[in-house]
Amino acid sequence: MGVSFYNFNDLHHADFKAIVKERIENIIDNNAFVEGEFNAAFEKEFAEKQKAKHCLLLANGTDALEIALVVHGIKHGDKVGVPGITFYATAEAVLNVGATPVWVDIDPLTGTLCPQSLERVHQKHKLSAVMPVHIYGLPCDMDAINSFCQKESIPVIEDAAQAQGTFYGEGKPVGSSSNLVTFSFYPTKNLSAFGDAGCILTDDSELAKKVVVQRNHGRGDEQAMGRNSRCDHMQAAVLHAKLPEIDKYNNMRKVVAEKYHKALANLPVRTLPEKYICLSSWHLYPVQLESVETREKLMNFLRENEIGCTPFYERAMSQEPALSGYEGEDENAVNFAGKTLCLPIHPFVSDSDIEEVAGKISEFFNS
Ligand SMILES: *Cc1c(COP(=O)(O)O)cnc(C)c1O
């Protein structure tokens, strides 16, 4: 028995592998190693799917965040709002362009950036940009964030690394906001390459041109220096081959999340609000325990029973040793991070897996 945190074997089934093998053979025969036909095909289809004008493939999701900051002109001396709970890459990108992260607190029920905290932090620190993260796959409150940022002329960069399959609302996929929206296609993400890849979505043709210049050493603009963040043709071929199945897999995750919600309803774990069942990509399935101590004990108990679970994110950003000393608000983030445990979620979690996970959690609390 046991339930694993990831399942790549069912995702990369024989028919899919056959398509990829054929594509890779063609890539080798045609010597088309970077930025080939599948890059262009993926960019076109992914932009259409997420309802954005442009998609620019890049080498990874962290580069996407950094390049988004660079094309918005963010530089040394600028302050950028970063949510108190995210994966380090969001804050790392800010530091890598020479700017300073300022923590914005999170909503205690969802873990996503709190618009009221953003207003307070901006008043005090005068932000040059803000980076809401659709953490776990939950959409941030973009209506509130966008209307405040438009009023204050603050560029918004959405970190959607965990949010392929997320919707702001019905018929509005993440990427359709006209902000710069960044994705990672790291192997564990909902839409994933066989290595590293990422992209930026935007409706702004001028910013899109700048991204193209940035990803290829500044070529195309004599005044600009850039970097190498081109996406390998092989990764683009894999991503393009996955597109036809991605909605099916994201819907399977939603069904798993709904079943977890029901199975856990009478246990002392707090699940994310019900209204996100259809909106979230369910990249992760976090539950909140009553204390840090309970989180640690439950995590150990589940792992002893071969149930994969991970404390994403173990600490708030402000508590990371490498990120200490930056200002902002973080009270809810510290509280939320300490009590969160993520249960196994992927498209192939079965009914009996859910029963086993819920059964073990029940056993933990009743023994
Ligand atoms: C994975 C992830 C990233 C970084 O993506 P890479 O492709 O690993 O560089 C950035 N932000 C968040 C929220 C992520 O989950």
C-alpha cells in the first residue's frame, strides 16, 4: 500500500512516449536543437489556451520572473512586493536583478497575497512592482490587486508557476489578465517538460519584444544586453505533446481535490475554501493543522505509513535564513507556513488512495 506524492509513470504512458521519441529523432536528424518548430507551435497554442496575445518560451520559471522584472525596468534600489508564502524563486528573482523584496502578508484562509496588506505595504515602502503568486494553484484576488495597482501605476507580475489549470473566474484562465504572467514547466509542475523550461505570457507587444531580446543575449536591440534563456527544442516538443491531454489531467486533479474535501470534512484538518474546487489547478493539496507540533507529528506518522506528504512551505519567506532582514508584513504568513502540510495530489490519485490517506489521518487523531 502507501500513496506516493508524484506519479510520472502514468503521465508518461506508452503512447505519449512514442510521440516524444519520434519527435526527438526528428530533432536529431534535422539538427534543430534550440528554438525550433515546436517552440513556435507551443507558443501559439499556449497563448491561445491561456487567452493571452503572446507566449515567450524561456529556459525556466525563475528566468521568467527575472526577465519580467527586467523588461519592466526594475533595478537596484527598487522595492518589489513579494508574498510572505511562496517558493524561494520569487524572492530570489527580485534579488538577482538587484532590487529588494518587501514582504506582503497573505490571506489566512488561502495563503495568497492579501490586497489590504499590499495597500499598507505600498503606502509605507513605495513599491516599484508586485509579484502575486498563485500558490498551490489558488488564484490570487486579482480584481482587488489589479485595481489598486492600476490606480497606483504599479506593474504586476503574476507568478503562475503552480497555476497552469487555474482560473481567475469562469472562462478566465490565468494569463488572461493582461499582466506579465510567468510559468515554470519544471517536471513536477502541472504542465511539465523533461527538464527545465518556463514562459512569460503578455498582451503587451512592446514588452513581448523586449522578452525576446532578453532571452537571446540582447540580439535584436543594439542598446541591450540580455542573457541566454532560450528554450531547448526538445523541451518545447515535449510540452507541445502534452498540451492535448492537460485539461483532462487538470480536471482529474479537481476531482481528487473534491473527494479529499469530502473525506476530510469531519477531521481536525482545515482544507482550502470549497469555492476554489473549480478555480484552482490543485498543483498541491495543503491542509492546515492546529499547531506546528501537530504538523510535525502528523507528517512523521503519514511518512511511516508510506504516505508522501511535504510541508510546503515549512517557513515564511521572512524566516528563511538566506532572506532575513527584509521589511514588510508577515504575521499571517508565519502562522500559515508553520501549520501547513501538503497531501499527495496528482491526476492518478485513486479513490482507495484517498480512503487510505483520510483513514490514516483519522487513525492519527483517534489514537
Ligand atoms: C517552481 C516555482 C518557481 C521556479 O521555477 P523554476 O522553473 O524551477 O525556475 C517559481 N515560483 C514558484 C511559485 C514555483 O513553484
